[in-house]
Amino acid sequence: MSGAAALAEGAVLAPVAGPVVSLVPVAVAVVALAAAARSAPARTPLGPAPDRPRSSPLAALGGAVRRRLGRPADPAADLRVGRIVVLAIGAALVDPLLGVTGAGGGLVQPRWTRRRAAARARRQHVAELP
């Protein structure tokens, strides 16, 4: 029986889950992983303290990306880039445009923050003038 014939007889067709519906759990897992890596302190095994501080996997990923692009080492920027990469890949699994938009926003945000801070400092300086 075709779909049109089934509808004519009053049968109800079950909705079929598309690719967006099946990738939602993947996106939730990526966001949860990024949030957990952000809030959890680095754990060390019992015993003597390690010689160097342990970094998160997100910082290691961000450091690898930044080294590949020829950028100097910066732990805060490495962590930020690692988060952007993981979240952009997760968002791209749901919708490629969402991944590109998220990555672009994450890369532009530090510059925007610096520009806002500079503008705020200029306003405060002008306010102090007689």
C-alpha cells in the first residue's frame, strides 16, 4: 500500500527520525565534555607531585592547533582554542553552518572583548578630564 493510499484510508504514518534528531545526543555529549573539562581540576595520581602541571585535553588540542598555525604558546589561549574546536566540530555534526558560526564567534570574541575594554578605558579617561 502506498503512502497516499494509506492516508486515504485514514492510517497514521509514523514519523521517521532524520539526521538532526540522531545527532542531538552527540551534540549534548560534546557540550557536556567541554563543560566537564572546563570545571574539573587536573587530577594527579597518588604519589609524588609531577614535575610539570598537567593540562587538560582541550588545552593540548588548542596548543596543537595554535602551534600548527605558528602562534606562540599561551595556556589561556590554548584552552580557549581547544574549546572552540571541540564545540565547532560538535555543532558542525548537527548543522555545518552552526559549526562555522560558532567557530567564527569564538575566534572573534577575544578581539571584541579587548576593543570594548579599550573603549571603556577611553571613556573613563575622558570622564576624568576637567
